Amino acid sequence: MITFYPGPSKIYPQVEGYLQDAFQTGILSMNHRSEGFMEVLRETLRLLHLKLNIPADYSIYLVSSATEAWEIIAQSLTTHHSAHHYNGAFGKKWFSYATHIVPQTSGSLFAIEHTLPYHLFEYEEDSTRADFNRRRLGEYEVLCLTHSETSNGTQIRMEDLRQIRELTPALVAIDATSSLGGADFEWQLGDVWFASVQKCLGLPPGLGIMVCSPNTLAKAQKVNDILRYNSLLFIHENFEKYQTHYTPNTLGIYLLMRVLQQLPSIAEVSAVVEQRAREWYSFVENETKWTPLVQNPNTRSDTVIAIKGEPSQIQSIKSDAKKAGITLGNGYGEWKNTTFRIANFPAIEEWEIQKLKQFLREN
């Protein structure tokens, strides 16, 4: 079965061999405070910096999932107010979860065809809303954004993040779950970037990555959250020694190291992903009966492509694809019954893409 499901998605085929290597090396039986494990963690962090072009002064931490990162941000970086701007289900879930930890957290929904700077600063139809957003920019501690919204196939471009960065003194936290490992980020435009490995990194689920700026650590020290085991301060203290704050997913870390060893630079990976995305949107619009959900090219995701249709059409295409040996992604949230989604992740091979395109031409 060929899978285009947008997470967990296809893993790199080399992972099969890496699993066997993990068993044979004995890493799976090592104490996570041992020198052997610490060497694997050290090399994994080095490769993340190298292959993803993460600045040397940004710290990297491995946690259980991107969802845990939501919790860490709320507990360790927020004393009174984070602001969440979202246009889909996962950004909304992050906002909802944060309110349980910091009740005065605020959230604001914007349309999938709108760029984020427009939403934050250029509301012509509602000047009161625009003034409110400008005023509140100085009051947030953390501005929380979703880089690639998996539920609807939208994305925030780097040029939009540059504008946001210039206009807010707050920490900027970015959920990059569906794009980290597939997009070439300007890391300085965010203070906290986080993701899970089961999408663009082509790995099984069960491991999360947090990338934090020096300003993030300074903020964590002011908040001084030391009551919890996943306090950012406690995590940092352990990773400074190439150790983890709790017994880790040793297999996941080893597999991440091995996949990073095989990957080219993120600039090369991103160029392929972007080219494939352009080809996908052109193909859908010009060679099939289908239509992309997102009409604005400036807000379309490069890594998750959402295709819209009538509920009966969507149900039928997914069923027919399954019979043809292809798994399409279900719709999600408010688009559950009116879209299917196509992952455009690096581990997916060209022959698989061509097979799906041929299927869509005929259906």
C-alpha cells in the first residue's frame, strides 16, 4: 500500500535496516545516562544543527511529541498571557489546551485565504479589531502560530514571519509539525520551533523536537518553572550534559540520527519539496476535475495539499484509491467530509507520486 497520509506518513525505506542495526549495536539496552547513549544524543543534536541549518546559539531538545511542546510553552514560558492566531483545527487545539494551563490565554481565528500579517495588522473592515490586535501585541508573552496547518493545507511564508517579527516584542512560538525537515526555515524569525518526527522527517511517531532561541531560555529563567518534570529549565539542564530529563525513546533518537546521516542539506530537501508542490497544484488545477481547497497561492502549504469536493465524491475517491493500493489522507476538522489530503513529504518517492497522479487523472 502506498501512503500519502499526512502523518504518521511514509517512513524512509532505509529505516528497516536501521532498526536491525539498533538491535545489533546494543543501543536499545543502554542506560540513558551511559556514555554510549550520550554519544548518540550528542551526534543527533550535531546533525540537527548541521542538516537543518539551525543556528549554533539555538538549543535543541527532544521530547515525546509536539503536543508535549504545547504544555512546556504554557508552563515554562507563560505567566499571564499567550496569544494564539490560527486558521485550522490544530492551531485551535493548541489554543484550547493552553487555556487549561493559563486561563487568560487569548485566541483569534483567521480565514485560510488570508496571510497572517493581514489578520494581525490590516483589518480594513474592522478598525476596532485591528487596533485591539496592535495594542495587544505589546502585552503577549508568547505569540503562538502554526507554520503549516495540517487540517487545511495552509502555510505561513517566511516573508510574513519577517513582518510579524518586526512588530512584536513577544516570544514567537511556531508549531512546525508538518514542515520541519521539509522546509528551509529562517530560524531567527521564531523563538520556539517544534515538531514531531512522523511527517517530513520520515520516521515512526513517538519523538518530538523543540528548537529554542537564547531569548527563550532567558524567559524560562524569569518564569522559573521548577515544579514539573518537563520544565524547560530541567530539560535544558539535562541536555547540557547530553542527557534527557526522563527515560527517552532511545530507538526513536537512534533512528533520527541515522536518517539525518543520510539526508542532504535542508536547502536541497526544501527545493525538491517546493518544486513538487508547484507541480502538484498545477496538476490538480489543470489535469484533473479536482480543486485545491486553498485558492490563495500565498497561503498554500508546500507539504500538505488539501483537495476539496462534495462529500459523496470525497468518500468515493478515497475508497477507489484504497482499491488501487493508495492511501489518501482523510479530511480533518470542519473539512472532514469535504476534502482529502495529500502529503508532500520528502520520503515519498517520485514513482509513487506518478502513480497517484495517474489515478487522479482517471478519477
